[in-house]
Amino acid sequence: MAVSARPPATWASFFRERWLPQLVEGGVDVQVLPVFVESQFRPEGALRQTLRMIECAHVLAEGNPGTVALCQDGQQIDAALAAGKIALVPALESMPGIDESVELIPTLHRLGVRVASIAHWGRTALADGSGQDGTGSRLTSHGVEALREMERLGMLFDISHLGATGVGHVLEIATRPVIATHSSARALRDHHRNLTDEQLRGVAAGGGVVCVNFLAAFLTEDARSATIDHLVDHIEHVAGVAGIDHVGLGPDFMREVNEDLTPPCCEGFSYSGIDADAAIPGLEGPRGLPLVTDALVKRGFSDEEIRKILGANVMRLFRAELGRPAHHLAHDPARERPEPERPRP
């Protein structure tokens, strides 16, 4: 969002100067790039803005060929890592540019999109977001079609932001693993953006991964008092309920992006009643990620468990699912799921 808000001629350099040092310092080697279309572009300009942001991803990768690579499957990610580059994976956060035109999902797939959700906080032609939980609605017929099309193509279906009943619907009908790219535990923070224990178990049962959100407002009710211990509490809870093979990190770093995009007249940014500026001290952006490793060590997680949380679980999913059409999946050892482990106490 922050990069694409700049003039196109500066996309590659702005990413190189502003974000790349933070990713390197934070030890990030795989970065999902979410396309989020802000309200002022919806509905009329949503598709144009979606395409603009996807083009931005391609341009910043092409402008920094020695340090990053846009990747469409696990093999390309592994090649990027072997070359010492950061792998970038384009994603969609909701699909306002698609609306009911599910036939455009293959177009976005051709452009490199490999992860996508179908709703944000509100209502779309495909499903209701979590802010609309009161409707109790399942996916629309077009939403079901979108899920099937993504499964056919080898795009990971993201349940983060989907309404509670919609999540249940997806878990009921999905034939491939799903991912929650940035969702925390509702048992610890009762907010509609978080997942219940039943939902956590459902994602794990299908072989998916839940990536815990770092946003302070989703970790504790008093966002301004959030600490890294609150974050580790959520990670530990998800690991205990879903299993250590089904938990990852989904930071949702918003503070710096908000500062880049919000005029000085509007300090104290909030979104739908949450304090979006509140952040865990030291975790305002990706350079603070080593703090999470330290906190996990102190909490008593083993080295192997920490590696799984920091990315091995998500990479297992990426290698097995990204860009792999459905007809290639029969008897594929890459998709073998790990034996369920006994939950942590």
C-alpha cells in the first residue's frame, strides 16, 4: 500500500530504501504482499487499483533483481532463498475488483497472485466479512465458485477477515488446505477478527495454517498496554489447540503504513473501532521480528517448534499448494500432512 501510493517511477527505489532494510534486519526471507483496496477506490476503481498494486509488485521486484524475487510456487521460493534473495508472494486481501466476475480469478493467477481472501470487514458479492457476523451468512454462490476456482488453480484460500459462519462454510466444503494469514485466538481476545478454538481445529484438520496477527488491538482489549507476552500467549494458544504444525506468524504491520498514508491532520488512526496505531513496543515493523524469536525461546518452545512457527509450517503449505493445479495432486507425497502432535500444555 505504501509503495504503490508513490509515483510509479519511484516504486522500486522507495521499496529498496524504505522497506528492504527492515526486511533484511528482521530476518525475513519470504514476504506475502497483500493487495488491499481502500474504500475510496471501491467499487468503481477497485479493479484498476488491484491491477495497479499487482503491477507495483512486479516493478519493485524487477527493480531489485539482486535482492528480491516474485515467486509463484514453492520451487521458485526455494530457488530465491538459495540465491540469498527475499521471496515475494502476491496476495489479495478481499476481492473488490472481482465482485461477481469469478472468471477473472485465473487472470489474477496469471499475474502471479497465489493467496487470496474474498471479504474484508464488510459485505461483498462473494461473502460477508467478520464485521458482519450478525448476518450469520455463508458464502454466496459466487463465493463458492471462487473457492472452487482457487482450489483448481492452486491458490491458497485465506479465511482471515471472513465472517464466522463463512469460515464454517469454507471448512465444510474445502477440498484443499486453507490459511488464515493474520488471525489471532478468540479465546484470548473476544474480537470478531479472531478465530475460535473450533475454527482453529478445523483449519488444522484440513492441513492448513493459522498465522497469528501482531496487531495490538486483536491481542488484548487495552491495545495500548499490549506486550510481546500477549503475542506469545496467542501463539501458544493456537499451537495448543491446532497443533504446533499449524501455527505461523501474520504480523499485519500497519503503523508505519498508516503514517505514510494518513495526513498529519488525522493523527490517531482508527479503523472500525480498533486502535490501528497501537503496536507492541519494538514490533512496529519487520525489523523487530527477532524479538519474537527471543520471546519464544524464553517461553520454552524448542528450536524445532520455533522454526515451525517462524515459517517452516507456512513453507510446507506453500510448497505443497502454491501454483499446483488440482489435477496434479493425486498421490503427491509433497502434500502428505504431518502426524498430529499432542497439544502443548
